[in-house]
Amino acid sequence: MATTFGTTGVGGTPRECASAYIVANKYTLTESGTVTKLSAYLYKKYAPDAFKMAIYSDASPMVKLCEGTGVMPVTAGWADCTISSGGELTAGDYWITLMGDCDWYLYYNAAALHAFAETNTYANGFPANIAAWDYDDGAVTYSIYATYTPGGGGDVSLPLTGVCG
């Protein structure tokens, strides 16, 4: 049976994000499992467009463990990236991240925990490693989460990538 970690509730406020912008929230996975999809509550102005999501380890440097690509809707709603391979995680803390191309909106709520951001172009994709976040994105929790199947869990020291459809 699939379960989730991250923020599954819809945030009350949309934040406009730029194409050279990766947003991230840190979440705790309480058991080992295999990530099957990543989801975000967002929209793209004017026309549907691609977006990317990834999970990074909470180590130094942060290592990309899996990623995928999805399509943003033109009206606010949940959009998914399905992980076709990889995504095996052990219990621990992880960063769920998201980037879009341009003029996209991601929903959030105010929170005690801070989100962080990294400067990077959409065309370059997610870096394999992030030494440290470029800046504090404020006390917000984005509407982003991972769906996983409990059990197993792999060696999270190696990057595991997947292709979304």
C-alpha cells in the first residue's frame, strides 16, 4: 500500500517562481521505501509547461537520489512526476525539490520550518550534488510530497535517477 511524506495539503497562497529557481523543503521519511511519484500543487500561466522534481539526501554534499518530469496545468491543481526506476530510500531526512521553466506558481503555507532555494537554470536540470542552499526561501511549507511503497530501501549514497512520463 502506497503512502506519502511531505506536504499533501493545498497551501493557501501561490508564490510566483522563476526559471532559475529550485525550491526545497526538508521532510522525514519514517521507514524505508521506494518512491513511485513526486507531486506538487501548482500552475503555469497561459499554457501548460514542463516541470521537474527531485529528492536529495540531507548530507553534505546533498546528493540527488531520484528525479522526474511532469506537466504543469494552467489552472491550480496537483501534478505528478512518476519515477520509473530508482527512488529506493532508507528512513531519514530528505529534501523534496521542484523547478519550473518560467512564470509558474507553487502553493504554500506559512510554517515554522524554512524552505530553501538554489539558483540554477531549468535547461541545466538538477545538479548531481548541492554543497549548500544558495539562500533561505522563508518560513514556508510548499505543497509538495512524495508517494512511496514501504519496505526495502536501498543504498542512498549512490544517485538513482528515473524518467517520468
